[in-house]
Amino acid sequence: MLTIVAGVLGGTVLMPMKYVRGWPFPKLWLVYSMCAYLISPIGVALATVPDLRAVYADSGTITLLLTALFGLGWGLAVVLAGMSADLLGLSLSSAILYGASIAVGSLTALLIVNPGRLLTGYGLAVGALDLSMIAGVLLCVRAGNLREAVRVESAKVTKPKGSYRLGMLVCFAASVLSTLFNVALAYGDGIAKQAVRHGAEPFYAANAVWGLAVSFGSIPSIVWSLWSLRKPVIAESKTELPRPWSNAGLCVAMGILWISGTVLYGAATRTMGPMGPVVGWPVYMSGMILTSNFWGWFTNEWKGIVGRPVWTMLGGILLQIVSITFLGQVH
């Protein structure tokens, strides 16, 4: 249940972005990245993990270094995902990104935590349910493609061209690197154990891992945003005046939603035991996908769309829900 709630929060993160007015995207992303990926993880770790410096000192240099590098790799995936959406389109890039992330993230965690169980009944069951969830994701993406086809046909416009090969390469790199978010949690379990030894509540122990990994993961987004803001932004809105305080508040809200979901996911994986990252990751990802689809419906992204696109979307959602239900029964 905690993992599902974490997924709901994660799927709501970008919702406030729809109400930001008059800011170019790099400025919005810079404020959001600093709130969500830099300030919040460190602040939450300091607030919930006693003697954080001693926890890191006792965790070992190699563990700290690799956890930080995993976080940095995930942060690079965040930037590459945005580039792949621009090159391939949101629907196709989402298909590759979410599908590969669910499978690779779950199975990689299993290889780290307990590789001997990969070819057992447990490992095969997890793999089969991962594939089932990927099928649900692909159905949702197919529905998105059908929806866009209807819109393009009704508007009588052509789809913009992009560098397909480069887009595929960038998207594949993003899908693989994005799983490092889950790998950091699995590999950094020693840090969480040190946090408990130093007096942290087990529920919050994973915050010591996120405080390190995600703060390093903020670097690519911050660097990219600052670099993008070096040039004059032609696409700045001329019809709507910027609302700095309102926009900043919305970015902070996005950061709060993201860190809340991350903290809950970290707590949930520890609550589920050693196999938490293996089972939790696909549930967490699917929760985000389902929630983001709900907000798409709520904000009228599907207004006027009927028939096959709608039924395909509902089929994908149902398949993910069924897969999550069975995955929760795997022990």
C-alpha cells in the first residue's frame, strides 16, 4: 500500500507544471530540480537520520561512492528522457522508457539482492508479472498513439520530423540509466543499516540513501538548466506575464510531491524486506503511470476522444492493476 501511495504521489509531480505561467521550461526545471533533487533529499535525511555524518563515515568509501554514482547516472537519465521525448515524441519514448525501466529495474535489483533466486519459481513469477505490466504499459502507449493520430487527422497537420536513430539511442540510454534509481536503493542498503544502528527509525533509514544518491542526481538537471538559460529564450510567453511567487510555489509543490513519494517508496521497500526493491519497483512505476493517466483524463487531454483509443487505454490500465495485485502475493 505504501508503494502504491508513493506511485500516486510520483505520478502527480508534474501536475502543477500545467499552471506555471510565463516562465521558460529551463527556469521552471531549475527551480524544481533544486527543490526536489538537491534541497529536499539532504534536508529530509538530516531531519530523520541522527548523526548523518557518522552514518556515512561508517558505511565505507566504496559504498558511498557507488551509491553517489548510481544517483548521478539516474540524474543523467532524467535529462536524457526529456531529450528523447523531443526527438521521438512522448508516446514512443514513454513506451521504451517505462517498459525497459520496469523490467531492468526489478530484475537488476534481484541480481543485486539475491541472484540465486533469479531462476527459481519466485524469480520466474516476478519476471512474468514484470512482462505483464510492461504489456499494460505498451497498451497505454498504443492508446496515446491512437489518440494523437485522431488529433492529427482532425487537425489535418503532419507530425514533426526528428532524428529517429539518435532518439532511439538517447531513449535506450535513458531507460537503462533510470533504473539506477532503484539500484541505488538496493546497493545502498548497507547505508540504511548503518542509519538504524545510529538510532534512525527503520521506516526512515532509506532517507540516508536518497540524501546521497538524489543530491548527486540533481547535478545533470541543474547544469542543463543553467546552460539552457545562457541563451535568450525565444519561446517566452508574451501573452501571459510571469508570476514569480506563484510559479515558485508550484515548483516547490512539485518538489514536495516528489520527495514525499521517494521517502514513502524507500520506506516501503524496507518494510517489505530484502526483496522490497525487486517487487516494489514495478508497482511504483505502474502507480506513477496510472496516476499520470488519471490526471490526463482529469485535465481534458482526452476530451473528444472516443472508441478504440479509450478502450485500449482502459485495457492497459486493467492489465497493470491485475499484475500489481498478483505481484503483491508473490513471496
